[in-house]
Amino acid sequence: MKQIPYGRQNITDEDIQSVVKVLKSDLLTQGPKIAEFEKAFTEYIGVKYAVAVSNGTAALHLCALALGVKEGDKVITTPITFSATANCVRYAGGDVVFADIDPNTYLLDINEVEKLLAASPKGTYKGIIPVDFAGRAVDLEAFRKLADKYGCWIIEDTCHAPGGYFTDSKGIKHKCGSGDFAELAIFSFHPVKHIAIGEGGMITTNNEELYHKLRMLRTHGIQQRTELIKNNNSDPWYYELQELGFNYRLTDVLAALGISQLKRAKEGLKRRIEIAEKYNNIFKNKPYIKRHSGIISGHAYHLYVIESEKRKELYEYLRTKNIYAQVHYIPLHLMPYYSQYGWKLGDFPNAENYYKHCLSIPMFPTLTDVQQNYVINTINDFFTV
Ligand SMILES: *Cc1c(COP(=O)(O)O)cnc(C)c1O
């Protein structure tokens, strides 16, 4: 069996043709494809505005800036996420405060967040960044209530969950990134994510003011919309540097690839759920899988995580069989960069316990039945020999 990674992109001939077309056109960056990608994305997610950027990390950075994070501002997030989720707070000078995960969902535990908020005067914490980890949607209705009570904003890091959703207390479904509850949401188009374009990201929001601010910050902080110009100047070439922004633009070339990929997003998600169902059914009765879950509605299955007492041995065994499972994630509070701020082993028992056992096994739409059977049999073999 040739190498099977935990996740991988799927680039079709149609994708390639869409890129070639742009390469032969007049505009490689800031052409018509950016706006077209943004529009298609708003339709897929069901949100008013989308701002395409150079990657998911840039998306997080711009969100922190747009919400005004500044030196000393405290922002709460989960230790079980990719580094960028927390780093964006640091980029803007703020302080990261971690809270433990719920061991049943692996998501930021709202009760732990509430404990933090309740223990300090209102205004101590400026925002919360929940993550739809592995593709499982956070209950943002509950987080919104809490955030409103304590005057916090919410950035939903939904890199793992395009097409995912949660169901609110009235039975209404809310897609990840819909902006129904969070001020801002961010996506990544890194090759292991659902929509793969190499490097790319997207911010979604229903807030018009934040939308214009993000567009400006994406292009150096330069304002070009005449109605938003501050100085009294109507020269036809006039533009205005209003804030210190960045060049975080996506190229037209990659936007074209994004449009093409987005057309297959639904189909890819369907296949991910199918793969998850099969894993669930097979592992359901296995004593060596620590935790069993049925299909969770709204889960976008970016990752399929199993937990085992013999995680390291399994990881190594799978490598010898050409299956490249991966660990997501090493808790952020234990990283030297964050431990310098005083975080240490023992701070978050649920996150640390999860990390001891977790393993993400292959999960991507082009995983064939033959490959998935091979993965399943290899895991079963490991435990039975
Ligand atoms: C991938 C990812 C990011 C960063 O996205 P990039 O496009 O790689 O910069 C941020 N948060 C989470 C949860 C991710 O999975």
C-alpha cells in the first residue's frame, strides 16, 4: 500500500484549468476572481460578508486588529488548537488565557470560560476564541450569551469546519462561520483543510463596519472607498492610509482555485461523513478505543480522532505500514513560548489527558474504500497480535 497521510488535498483537472486561465489573463492579483470567490463563499456559508486573505493565520491577525486587541488585553482560548489561534492575540500585543477543554467534545469548555470570567471584574477579558476542533461545531448560542454578559467579542476559529453547523436551543441550524453569534469567523485553505488552495484564508462576518475595516487592513491600511475617505480630497487618484495594515491579500490565481474547489465542498463533506460512519461502526465495540461516539450532527470531520492507551506504539506501528496518522494537538500551554508566561503541566488536566491518547487517523474525501479497509485492518491487527 502506498503512503496514506491523515489528510490530503484533491486537485482535479478542472481546478488546474481554472488556474491556468487566470495565469493567462491580465490580472494575477486583485483581479475579479477575489470578489467572485468571496461571493461564492458567502453563499456557501450563508453569511453577509467575506474577506479573502493570504492564509488562516493572517485572517486571525486581522480579526484581532479589527476588534482592537491591544497591549495587555486578555483573550480566552483553548489549548487544543493550532498555534495560530492563540498567536494572533500576541501579534496584537494581547495576553492569551487558556481554559480547559470538555473531555467529551474536545472543545473549549464553556463552564471553564465562565469560571474565568466570573472570577474577575467585568471588562478584564476582551474576547473569546472558540475553535470548531476536528470539525465539531461549538455551541455559539451559549458562548454568545456568556460573551454578552461579560462584554466580550467572539472570533470563531472554524478552520476545521466549513460546512459544519450546530443546532440552537430552538432547533435552528447555524452554519460555522455564519456570523449569527460570533462577530467574526475565520477559515484556512491550507492543503489539509476541506478547501485546499496552497495558502489562503477567509474571514466571514455580518458586521458591515468590521467588514470595511478588514478590507482596509488587508491592503496596508489603505482606504479607497470614497465614502470612507477622511480628508477632504476628491482627486481622482486619491487614496488614504488610515491605519497600519498589512499586505495580506490573496492572489487572483489562488482565488480561482478556491472557486473551483468550493464547487466540490459539499460533496467532499458528504464523503468525510461517510468515512466517519464506517470508522464509527467498526470501532464501536472495540475495547482498545477509549471513547466511542456516534455520528455527531453538524460535524464536518476535518479530523477523525481515536484515543488509545498505546497511542505511541500505534503511531509507530502505523508508520511501518505506511499509514501516517498524526497527533492534533500538543497542548499550547505546554509549548516553551507559552510556558514562559507561567503556564505549566497540570494546568489543564482534560487537555493533557486528551493529548496523551489522541491520534488522528486518515480522513480525506479521496480516501478509497480499499485504503480505509487497510487502515482499519492495520489498526485491528496492531491490537490483536
Ligand atoms: C490551519 C489552522 C489555522 C491556520 O491556518 P493557516 O492557513 O495554516 O495559516 C488556524 N487555526 C486552526 C484551527 C487551523 O487548523
